[in-house]
Amino acid sequence: MNTANLQLEGLVMAMAGINQALVSKGVLSRAELDKVLAISEQTALGDDRVAEDLSPSNRDAVAFPIRLLRLANNMADGGGVPSFGELARMVGETKGPHNDQL
């Protein structure tokens, strides 16, 4: 696996932990954090470069970390967040088909 991918995996999981801490300290509610992440996903996918120049699978790659963080936020409990592998699997299972797959 590419080292950059491993670094990004660690970064995304660190962000999930930080998000969990923000919620547990009452800085943000889970709903507020989910809204911020949803807006971030819409903004990222609405960028002209992403919308026009990237394939559907590359657009999914842009949205993947945000979708993973949203799942981590919504699944977190007092014991922490699920593993990266589990979250990544669920991102793949919950994303909708591309327009060319309908």
C-alpha cells in the first residue's frame, strides 16, 4: 500500500477522535457535527474541477474521508469510534450508485 494512503488513514482516524472529543466535551452536538460534515461533502463535490473533470470513482475518493467521518460521528459511543477498516467497508456499502450505474 502507498505510504501516503496509510498517512491519510491515520489522519482521518485522528480527526474522528478529535470530533468525538468535541462532542463529548459539549463543544458540538453529533447533529451539529454531522451538518458541518454534510456541508463539507456538498462543497467538495460541488467544486467545478470535481464535478466536471473527475470520474465518478474519483469523486467518491474525494468524498470518502468526509463520509467516513460522518459514519464515525454517528456510530461513536462511549468506547470510541469503530476501526478504519470497519468504517471504510460501511462507506462502500452505504454510497449510492453512480449515474452510469442506474
